Amino acid sequence: MTEHFPPAGPVQAASPGDGDDHRPPPPRLAYDVHTWKEIAHLLANLPMSLLGFVYVVTALSTSAFLTVTVIGFPLLAAGLLGARQLGKLERARARALLGVRIDEPSPVPRRARRSGDEGFFPHLWMTLKDPVSWRTVLYEVIRLPWGVLTFTIALTSLFVAWPVLPFIARGLTNADRAMVRGLLSPSDELERRIAELESDRGVVVDTAAADLRRIERDLHDGAQARLVALAMDLGLAKEKLARDPQAAARMVDEAHGEVKTALQELRDLARGIHPAVLTDRGLDAALSAVASRCAVPVRVEVDLASRPAPAIEGIAYFTVSELLQNVSKHSGARSASVDVWRSENRLMLQVVDDGVGGADARAGSGLAGLAERLDAVDGILVVDSPAGGPTRITAELPWRG
């Protein structure tokens, strides 16, 4: 008995005169672009699995045989790095033909994280124990029999079981998708976080070094220079005290003014490191003090029932300080506002001004550096600043209270 299958094409809805209005349309075996991609993937499994299997077996067996020599372990490390490239190729094939979106694993670390040692041997050891490479090796080994099986089934179905080939292709490629996700995806969220932290660590170190250089420069060019000049003036006043008391008194009076100026510079410098008002009274009082020094009127609203971690509080303070400096220097605004609140386990900051707009964190400005510093502590900076304004900048930080 010959079974006739309906031709592929769009599904037509039943009209009221077609009998049972609620009967679903008969299944249609449509050879759409996704089906053809799945078939192409199955047919490519054999050559790809052969390539991977031959490479892995050759690289591992050769390097294992040579481990008694000085080149054995470096050769094994090179083979594992090559396996990583095979995994990258397979992920690209899965993306193109199976629609599987998988993040690329983090690169092999250049140094041991605990010891901080750098150089050839620490990197060699990190490569030899790289879990991504070894999972790729396992993937290539088990793929050979699977590649032979799927290639044979797909090729045979093209000539023998053509009507049901889409269902066969979907079932086999679902297994392929599971293998790619299980063996070629990053280990877990922790691995991705390690890669991010490796990058963020550099940002933190660079920022700390820049802050130290700024403090050193401010001390050397400001308070230190002023105190040196003050010591010299007092020495001259001491010499003139007996001969010309009036001149000595004038010099002491001038020195008194210099002392006041030096004290103010030291206070400003200390405020730039960590203001005492922030430690003593929290963000509300500290941000109000910052707002009072802004060139435009600023409304401050802090709605916090408790205080976040001191480090997060400090970052929030300096973030708002820098944003209000930008308002004073570049915005041309007539007024601004600062709002601070807590949303679950995040500290939210928002600075709004009615200036000319056009701020862009991607333009290499101070906003870009601020975004990097926030990212280093798992924070986010969002800039909404259309031409003509207003500018709305939102920062999000972890609470960690």
C-alpha cells in the first residue's frame, strides 16, 4: 500500500465549509532552511570528526611518547592549545548550522593565580591542566563513532527515507547540540567570572596606581612646596626679629596665612582620599557637601534605610563627585539632581542635569574611565544624554552591606 504525503508548503486554515472546523491541519514535512542546515551538519560530522580524532590521537600519543625528553610536555601543551582551536571551530559550526549560541571559554591564564609567578613554566603548567582543552579532547574522541553513525544515517535517509528525514535530522542534531553544550561550552559561570576578574584586576591596579601618583603630585606641588616656603619665611623672620621687629612681624603674619592655605590644601587632599563626613555621617551628608560645591544648584535625595559596605559607599561618593564635576565644567546646566536608593541587593545612583547633553562614555572621556572603575567592582554605568539634553546617568553598584 502506497502512502501519499501532502506536498510541502504553507499551512492553510480550514474554512467553515470544510467539515470539522476544530480539526488541526495535517502535519506537513517542510524542508525549510533550518532542516537543510541540520542535514548539512550531519553530513559534515564524518570529515570533521575524522580531522579531530586524528589530530588528538597524533598529538597526544606523540607528546606522551616524548615526555621522557625535555620537549614532551611543551609538545603536549601545544597539542592542547591546538585542541582548543578545534573546539572553537566546532562552536562556530554549531552556531552556523545548529543555531547554538555558546560563549567562548576564557583564555589560558598567563600565570598561576595563587603564586603570582610569571614565565614559561607557570604558563606551561596552566596549559597542561586547562579543563577546556581536555574537554575538547574528550569531545573529539567520542565524536568519531558518532560522526560515522550520523553521516551514514543522514546519507541513507536522503535516498531511502526522504519523507521522514527532517524528523531524523532534528533528533540527531539535538544530540549534537547537547554534546556541544556539555563539552565545548565554558565550564560554568565561575569560569566566565574568572575571565572578567582577570581583566578587572588590571583596571583596579591601574586606577590605584593613578590615584597614588595624583596624591604624590598634589603633596609635592601643593602642600609640601608651600610648607617648604613657609619654613624658609619663618627662618628669615627669626633672623630679622632682633634687627627689624616690624618686618619680622609682617613675615610672621604672611606665614600665618600660608599655614591656613596649606591646611586647606591638606583638607582638600584628604577629602579626595576619603572624606571624614562620609565615614561619620554617611552618603546623605557627604553628597550634600559635594552638591554645595557644585557650580549649579543640585537637589540631593538619599533614600537608604541602612548603609552599604564602606568600600561601596566610597565608590558611590566619588562617582557622584566626578559626575557633578562634569556637570559644573561641561554641561551648561541650570540645575541638577542626585538620587540614591537601594534596589534589592544593589545600590542605585542617578545624576540628572538639564544641560546641553551629548555625553558619551564611548568617546574616551572621563565617563569611560568611570565605567571601567565601576565594572571592576561588578557595577554598571548607563549614560542617556541625547543632544540638547537632558543628561541622565545611572550607576548601579553591589550593596555588600
